Amino acid sequence: RSNVGKSSLLNRLAGTTALARVSDKPGRTQQLCFFEVGRGEDAFHLVDMPGYGFALASEKAVAAWQNLSATYLRNRRTLRLVLVLIDA
């Protein structure tokens, strides 16, 4: 979902405030943003994805983000874990 704090969580997990761009406007993340965490065999990637909820963007743009995310999730063979953040 948009504006739930996905980018803020990535920054917190990485121990920095400058890894993922944070905004108070829903829909700021508009592409897949990849972040490598760790080194060597213990390294893994975190991916900041566009949200599925309310966003300050056109319906066409939101539909494109949804298609981008769905395609990534369906086709990424090495994917091991997906976390869905929900603002309830």
C-alpha cells in the first residue's frame, strides 16, 4: 500500500536515513528500487516497490506500477520472502 512507511522501514533496517527516499506524499516510489544488504555469502537484496493503495498519481500510472510489481513477483525465481505492509 502507498504511504504506509515502506521506505522508512527499509531505512530503519539498514540503520540509515538516506538509503530509500522518504516522502509524506503517497505514491513517491514509482519503480523497483534495489538495495544490497550485507556482504559475501550473507548478502541479500531488499526491494522497495510501489504501493497498491492510494497514491497522488493518475490511474494509468498506478496501473503501470501494479503491473510492474506483479510481473516482478511472478517472474523473480530467486525470490525467497515477500513482506506486505498494511496501514490498518
